[in-house]
Amino acid sequence: MLTLQFVAHAEIKKLSSGEKINRILNLVKEDKIVLVEGRLKPMEETELIQRTMEGINKNFKGIELCTVYPEIKRESVMDKFTRSVASALTGVRSGLTVIGPATVIKEIKRDPNKIQLLTTNGLNRKRSYRLIGKKRRR
């Protein structure tokens, strides 16, 4: 079974960088794909990758990480200013961060409009695809 765990920005904004990383890694080690509202700071991403590499063993093979954020084109100067002030006041870094165990996520493809996750079946570790909107033939 594939489990997605959403972590709201409000849930982790008061945590230190180390505590954020511990929370994320603990969820990933439970074979959950973690969706974090917003983006991690570059320093936090670096520490997450470093701690992941230190924790690799026969049961934990690592993580796959992808950050997506909206690219706003043709935005007026006033809109940019308003967005940056609001971001500074609330501390919310717009976007979404997807983090999952390397044993579950084989590949993450990203483009401006969507994220595609190629996952494996946890039991036999074969690639599995899900067709949406078409009947399966037997």
C-alpha cells in the first residue's frame, strides 16, 4: 500500500532545522511519501541529504527528493513586492516538496504543470503503473 503523508507548513515552522529533518526522515523510513507544504531552505535540504547518506543501510536505501514551486510569469512589480512581503511576514515559502524512500519511488518527473512519480510495489519491488480512465484488460 502506498501512503502519502501531508505535512503542513504550520506544523513544522516552529521546529528547528534538525527537528524538521528528523520528522521528515522518520516518516520516510516508515515507507511514506511525504508532501511538505512549501520548500525547505537550501541548508535544510543539504542537511537532509547528508543525514540520509549517513543513515543508509540494508533496510534504508535513501530518498528521492523533488521541489516544485509556481513560476509566475508577467507579474507586475507591485505584485512581486506584495508577494515577497507576505512571504517574509508569514515565513511561508511557496511550493511543495515531495520526499520519499528510494525503495518506493524509482523516479520523479517534474514539469511546470504536474509531478509524475514512478513507484514500485512494496511486496515484489516490480515497477507498477496505474492507468486512470481506462479499463484493464484481463
